Amino acid sequence: GVPSGRIVAAFVLSMGLLSATGLTVGLVAAPGLLGGHALWLAAPALFVIGCLVWPGGLRRLVSWLLRVVRRSELADGLSPARTRWAVGASGLSWCANGLHLWLLAVSVGAPPLRSLPACLGAMALAILLGSFLPTAPGGIGARELVLMLTRTTVLPTPAALVVTAASRLVHTVADVLPAAVALAATALRRASRPADGPVPAPAPPDLASTTVEEEPMTPA
């Protein structure tokens, strides 16, 4: 199997890349939410750009961190092509996640061109904030707050509230539906298998065919 150290290293690296790319995508919506404080998001954006331009730097960083924990061999497969692919896939996943918010916003009257970057960035920031708040399971409350603050820049408050609630419903269905389909498929597979019948009891011995040997009589 895969060594546990490699699994932990891949998880930490993937979470770091997802967070950095999410904050980078969120940079387009941050000025409307954070104002002048949005400049701190330039740091993860520079990190993402550095991974794309010089992917070997990420490998050196990971190798140094793994040497600290005596796991230097785990960074051998971190090639430049794989690094660029991972960063690009992470960024595209954040953008795809925000498309549903954009479609909802446009459906209630938001300007399409102006609301597109705001929706993509707001969704990324909302999910990241909800993920890093242990007191908000599923990001509930924190995610809606970020979406409301950013939606009101392109929509009236009532419409922004509707879009925020609809976005939560879409995410809930997207989380529950695959699990429900998997459970139903498992139940169908189990139902289609032939049921194992009861184990038959062993047959009693045939007394008629059993011969009893008589013990020889000894004279008195």
C-alpha cells in the first residue's frame, strides 16, 4: 500500500495549494469586501504565480520541509508538470464552484459581466472562511455572511438574500445526492445477490443399517 507519510504529505500539500489558489481567485472580489485590507491576498497570489513560473521552487520547499521530518524521499514525484497541473486544476475547481452563484445572481437581475468575477471570488472566500472556522459546521453562517456582503455590490439586499439561500441549497443537494446514489446502488447490489439459505442439519444415522457387535461370553 501507500506509505502513511506519503499520504500525509500529499494531503498537506493539496490543502496548501487549494488554500493559495482559493485566496488568489478570491482576490477579484476582496476589494468590495475588505477594501484596502485586500492587499494581504497578494501574498498567496504571488505564491501561486511562483508555482506556475518556477515549479521547482515548490519542490525545493517541500523537500526541505520533509527533510525536517526525515521524509525527504516523498518529494521525488513532484515534477514541474505535475505542479503546474495541480495548481491549474485547483484554480479551475474554484472557478467552477463559483459558476453556480453567478448563474443564480444573473437569474435575478445581476449584470453578467460585472457579477462574474465578483461571484467567483466571493464563493472562494466564503468556502475558505467556512472551512477554517471550527465553530461553523459546514461553514454555515460564515459562508452566507461573505456571500451577502459581496452580493449586495451587484444586487439589492432582498435579491442577494435569495441568491445566498439558493446557493446553500445547491451545495446541500450536491453533497447529499452523490451519497444517496451510492447508498442506493449498494442496496441494489446487495438485493440482487442470491440469498444464502439456512445450513441444513446433519441427517440422523440410519439405525436399521447399524450393526451392534456382541461381546463374547466368557465361561464362569
